[in-house]
Amino acid sequence: MSEQHLVKAVTTLVDNCVAGIKVNVDHCRHEVEHSSIAATILSPLLGYEETTRLIKTAVAHKQSVKELVKEQRLLPNQLIDELFSPEVLTNAKKLNSKHSVASSSN
């Protein structure tokens, strides 16, 4: 009986709350690229202090960390794009193993 209630509750939730939701991809991308949390993916490559400096600068100038790293040419653009890809940030895809601190310099 409780399983039936759960099934009905989930069905009601989907039908009345979830169905029809559309993702605003541009807004989501903007939020991720301006997120301090997303920027922590840079720590293994740039170090904690440099990553912290970048985050503070990005916040102060209302700029995305991704844009700032590209602007300062701290890593190759291809690597930056891969680091900030939704797949890598959500662990749906592993970062290409050829990237390391030594190989990431321009």
C-alpha cells in the first residue's frame, strides 16, 4: 500500500511540477562560469593561492573566472574550455589525463 502511495505521489509531482520545465542554458552557463565553487577545479593546476586570487578578482570585476584565466593566458584555451565544461564539472566526464601542471603551461 505505501509503495502505491509513493508511486502516485511521484507521478503527481512529475505531472504537476516537473513536466514542461525548460532549461535556460545561457543562464545556467553564466551561473557556472561565475561560480566560485566551479573555479576550484583550477586548484590542482594553478594552486590554491592563485585560484583564490582569480576568484577574488573575478568577483570584484563581475567577470567569470573562465574569462579571467583566458585573459591572463594562465592555461591553454582548450584546457580551460574542457575544465569548465558541464561534463567535467558534474563528473560525467573525466578530465583528459594528459593535462597536468607541467603540461598546462602555454
